[in-house]
Amino acid sequence: MLKGKTVLLGVTGSIAAYKIANLASMLVKLHADVHVIMTQNATNFIHPITFETLTQNKCLVDTFDRNFQFEVEHVSLGKKADIVMIAPASANVIGKLACGIADDMLTTTVLATKAPVYVSPAMNVTMYENAIVQDNLEKLRKFGVHVIEPAEGFLACRDSGKGKMPEPEVLLNYIEREIAFEKDLAGKKILITAGPTREAIDPVRFLSNHSTGKMGYAVARAAMLRGASVTLVTGPTQIAPPPFVDVVSCMSAADMADAVLSRKESQDAFVLSAAVADYTPLHTAAEKIKKSEGEQSLALTNTVDILKTLGETKKDNQFLCGFCMETEDLLARAEEKRIRKHADLMVANNLKEEGAGFGTDTNVVTIFSKDGKRSLPKMSKEEVAHELLNEIIK
Ligand SMILES: Cc1cc2nc3c(=O)[nH]c(=O)nc-3n(C[C@H](O)[C@H](O)[C@H](O)COP(=O)(O)O)c2cc1C
């Protein structure tokens, strides 16, 4: 995912420095070219050899080191970088950056780059709350540096509070969002539905379906990485939602319809991948039985057809993509649904093919639009998500 991208990691004198080995390793696995610059004090916490082994690049510490091929390294690295991530960022380095001081390799390189700079403060809670540190962070924000909010918790100094560097996975999320994809959806608002819905039939039992949410979550993540503002309306799932998306949790089909329809005015596009089953026939049958037994009727309400409602009311400049799962006549029904529900795209999810449908990491889909149909080979749900977004952008 990061092939061809150069990530510059700046490591400073904080106990959290050891965690950056993990971040470097994750970045290398994603095929990024990773360079690490350490402050002299950081070498007390982790040895440069660790980073050199992981990245296969020389780890720079000393601005005046002569042991490298001839290039003015702080300038060439600053130019080469697609992103600079300073993590952990000590109070000292934050202060130096805020004042434009360039007295070591890291601070000098930061002044010599036009790449986006991220700073992840890590320190004792009292240091973090110190007014001078806060003022320095504010100054960095003012100059366009991205400051990553530290986490709260038990700190290495045995105090509890704010000041913990977020885990490497979280830092990786920031890097991926910044550089993984071209921002061809910047400024667009996309609402995505995902997962199953549940209809309570009594206080204990419910009717639901096998949807895991993987396909919708993949679309949400892909859209976020391409710069869209994403709202993910999701039924109950077992998977973590993607970072940097606005998550709206719901349970029943009626909840989901409310969540979507109350937000419809402000969206540029909708991708409805949630499996919202229509239980009306079951409901009717159950009601008859209950009534004949003299019991109270079930609390199930008829399902609002979210796709159809959106299709009938959407504005000309709004784009609507639905998903369709059928066990019989899939392709014919998908095209019929696209037309009847006024969708711009209908994605037919092939339940009968191996590697497609509920719970899998891959999918086999056919995309219907007014220009005809396009069948995609088996691919990861992430790849399918990008194909769909390409269609929407077209
Ligand atoms: C064990 C230990 C842990 C430290 N942890 C931190 C820390 O998490 N954050 C911080 O700002 N300073 C921490 N310091 C203090 C810095 O290492 C010190 O301010 C140093 O001058 C920072 O240098 P640098 O900013 O050039 O890396 C720690 C010091 C020690 C001895």
C-alpha cells in the first residue's frame, strides 16, 4: 500500500521510543522506504542498529557524521520524504521545533522539509499539561504541524493521565491516511451503511442475518483514505470500524433508516451495503399465529426500504449505490432493482460463488449501471471497495 512512498520517522528521548521499532517494521511490510532520524538522547532508549536492521537504511543521529555517501542528508531526506512522523516527541524537541531551533539532525531536517509533519507528544502528565509545552504545541499547530492527541492511561513514570504516545497501529493510521492514496474524494461526503440489522421479537430473541459488515467497512476505509468525509451507519458487528470515520451505531432496520434519512440532505454519495432484511412475511405469519393463540402481537414493524426512499428523493447531484443479494436470478434481479429503486449503481453480491458474500475477506461482484454491467473477478473486499469508488468518481 505504501510502495514508492518515503516515510521519515523522528525518534526522541522518551521511554516510548522502543515502540517505534514496531511502527518501522509495519511500514516496511507495507513496502514504504523508511528512514529514521534519532536524537542523541533517543539512543539511550533504543539502539540505531534496531532501525537500520528493520529499514535497511542508515539511521541518522549526528548532523556532522561524515560516514555516508555525499549528499547534504538533512536536505535530501527532507526533500525525499512524503511524510515526517516525530514519535515519540519529547517536550524538548517540541519546544525546539516551536522556536525554529535546528541544533541536531532531526530538528534541522524538519526545517528543511515541505512534507507534512506529524508530532506525537509523549511525556509525563505534568510535563504535558505544563503551560509552556501546551503553548509550544499550539504554536506548532498554527504553523501547520499536525499534533496527534496523546492517549490517557498509566504512564511509564507510574503517574496516570494524558501523555501516552498512541500505539504504533494508531500512528500508522495517520501515516496511511496522509500518503496511501491520492485524495480524489477530497471535499466529498459519503454515507455508507454496513452490517446486519436486528429485529427484536421479544426482550430476549431477535431476527437478523449473517452480514459481518466487512464489505461496508472496507468501502468506508477506502473512501476515508481517498479523502472523503465518511459517515458509517452500522448495525452490530464484531469488527473495529475504520479510523477517522464518523460512526453511527444502530440496531433495527427502523433505526438504520432514521440514521440514514436524517442525514441525507448533506451527503454527496451513498453506498448502502448493510443487509437490511425485510421480515414482513415472517411478521405477518407470526402475527396470525399469535392472534389465533390470543397473545399480544409482535413488536416488529414493516421495514423502510432505505435504498428506494433515497432513490426517489435524492437530488440530481447525489450518487446512490446499492447492494443486492439474491439466491435466484441474481443478475436479472439486480438490474431490475437498480431501475426500480432509482440507484446509479447496483452491486450484485454473488452468494453462490466461493470467496463471495458474508464473512469472507474476498468478494465476487457484478456492478450494474445505466451503461451496462461489469463483472469483477474474485478480489479482496478492499479492492472491490476501490473499484466501486472509481465507478462513483467516473
Ligand atoms: C527514563 C527517562 C524517560 C524519559 N521520558 C521522557 C518522555 O517520555 N518525554 C519527554 O519529553 N522526556 C522524557 N525524558 C527526558 C528527556 O529524555 C530529556 O528531556 C532529553 O533532554 C530529551 O532529549 P531530546 O528531545 O533531544 O530527545 C526522559 C528521561 C529519562 C531519563
